[in-house]
Amino acid sequence: MHISVNVDGVTYADEVEPRLLLVHYLRERLSKTGTVVGCDTGNCGACTVHLDGHSVKSCQMLAVQANGHDVTTIEGLARDGKLHPVQEAFHSNHALQCGFCTPGMIMQAIDLLADESDPDDETVRKGLEGNLCRCTGYQNIVRAVQDAAQRMKPGAGPDQERHSDEHVTAKQPVGGE
Amino acid sequence: MIPAEFKYLFPSTVDEAVRMLAEEGEDAKVIAGGQSLVPVLRMRLAAPTALIDIGGLTELTGVRDDGDSLLIGAMTTHYEVQRDHLVQDHALLLKLVTDTIADPQIRHRGTFGGSLCHADPAGDLLAPVLALDAVMIIAGPSGRREVPASEFFVDYFTTALGPDEILLDVRVPKYTGWSAHYEKLNRVAQAWSIVAVAAAVQVRDGTVSAARVGLTNVGSGPVRAVDVEAALVGQPASAEVISEAALRASSGDGYKDNLARVLTGRALTAAVAG
């Protein structure tokens, strides 16, 4: 069957077997190997990607079900060579050991932060219920997600990207000119 | 594992979907969100010859106000049910139950109707849908028909849906102002309920004026705890009445019998507390 899927901002048109799973399409056809297969049974969440902005487990979906939709993988998060704030927070909080669960953890954390901009410990743990980590004991993952929430607060960006109101106002065209 | 081969069809109307089901015969299967069916296909517990994907039938999505009741489209995702204001105001029990289903990723894809049609006795939505006297609105080759929840769940993974029929909507009477609770026992994150109890109560001036209680995973399908309901109605919403009523919950199995009673007591206590 013919499908057209936008993955990480690029539209791909492909002929696929209906039984091809989305995760295998991403990894084997598009070489997006950042998305990994963990348990293969829908429990571990390592294969989590976003479909139209919401997290899904890509091993529990057929590629044909993504036809006409937008998929974002862990490989589509960085901008201009800079990591996403959630990726940075996982790095600086040492929120991983073997790293296998990390792509899914980060994708699910981003989804969680879209609904809960300042989650407490319990909210983070509930929000990551569908993602299993066998190394860390989750402590640093929870810290990283809460740190990421602070990094993503309005006005929390780097200084060079910050504009004061006066600066913006000064650029407004003055009436009569 | 990789699923066995199947033909994939993507209808754009309900009528087209029903026609495809009839043409493909009884080895065809409808796929909604696929959060139960894809695992089943992957484990090759089922090998349908054709999958009819109703993901394009947008008219089956969303919750509508229909006077005395709500109409919940079969393709409404769990995530949408959780955040729907009509559900929150008029069928709080369904929101509380849906909050506990699987995990966030599954709730983004899994659908209200899909869970009911899959009819896993451990599935969380069956007991509340039964207890709330919901009605299934079904499309088939000879038109539409309505089946009450009490006749819809037939056996393990078996419903009253014919092989050429599709669930369109679920009509849920409004329970405006009722309080509710879902008490679920499982051992680890994402696990199915060992037993769970769905309770909705209407308390007026300290007296239980109406009650609905459904049990999850105590048999081949959901169970309505009518004896528990009867023991509550007209009685004060007190701890004594609740513990007496909870003793009437039953599953016919020693361990689960005890669980059903304990969890019914907890569910009612939390529901009454509002």
C-alpha cells in the first residue's frame, strides 16, 4: 500500500506492506534508528514517538495507520545543532545509564510537559508510567523532567534570544513615517 | 513478532465500512486505535484476512450532548474522554475509570468503542458502561440497531456485535451531580485489574438516593452488583451502611470474592466522600 508520512519535517512517500509496524518503517526504511525497539510487547515505551503531537508506541501501530500524519522521533528534536531542553536536562541530570529507554523517555516527557508545565514528582511518575527503565531507579529521570520544565518556562531561554519589550517596541514603525 | 499478512482497507464512510465487512467475510476485522488488536496480531493470536481501518471515520469521534444522555463516539480516544467536559459533568465515573487505563501513550491511540468491542473481562470500561445503563448504537447491513450494555457483553472477548456490524456510538444517560470512584487493584504499573469496582452514587441530604456498582474481572464479563445497589438505596450514606452493602458483592471465587467486597467498600466510601 502507498503511504505518505511526514517524519521529522520531511515528507516520505513509500510503498509498504500493511503489516509493517511503524517502528520498523522508521528504523529500516528511513534509517531513523534513534527510535529503538525494547520489549516488543507494548510495555516498555522505548519506541515512543509523537503522532500529530501526541505520544504513541510505534511498535503498537501499523505504518499504514500513520498515512497522512506527522511523526516526530527523537531525531527530530534538535534545532540548529542544539539539543532540545528535555534532552539537555536528561544529559545534565544524568538521567540515564545504559540509555536504551532514553529516546522513549524523552519523547514521553515532552508530551507530559505539554499537558503539565510544572509537574510535581507524582505527576511525572504517572506521566512516565508507560516507560520502563531498568537501570536508574527513575530518580534522576524525574529530576530531569522537572528541570526541563524550568528550562522551558516562558523567559527561560538563553540571553541572546531574549528580547525586552522596549527592544521590540523600538522596532515598531512610528506613526506618520 | 511480525503479524501475518492481511489485506488493508480504509473506508471513508460508515456505509462503506459495513459493505467492506460484508464483502470480506467473517475473517475480516475492524481496527480502531489498534491498542489491543495490534498486540494480538503481533502474537499471532489472531490472523484476520482483512483489516478494515475505521480511523478515517471522523463522525465517530467526540462526545455529543443528546438531551438526557451523552453520545460518545466509538472512535473517541481515551485521552479525549479524560478531558471532555460533558463526560466530567454528566458521567464522572467514566472519566475516573479512563484515567486508570494503561498508560498515556496507549490512551492517545486506544478508543472508547474499541475497548468495549474487544470485551476483555479485565478491560476497565466494561463494568462502568454496564453499571451506567449505557446503550450501544450499532450499524449493520440492515441498518441501525440499539443494544443495551446488559445484552452486549456475551462472554470472554465476545459481544453481541455481528461479524458484519460496527459500533458507532455509546449512549450514556446523564448522571449529573453524582459522585463516583473507581477502585482498581493491580500489582504493577500498566497491569490489568485483578479486580476493580466502579461505583457511582447520588446522595441527597445524607441519604443514598441512587447507586450504580459494576465489577471488573470477576467473571467472563462485567458484573452489575445489583444486591449492593439495593442495600444502599434509601439508606444513610454512612460507614455502617457501606460496609453492610459491600458484603453483598460477590464473584463466585474465594480470593476474588474477598477482593470484590473489600474494593466495593473502598469504592463506595470514596464515592460518597465525593
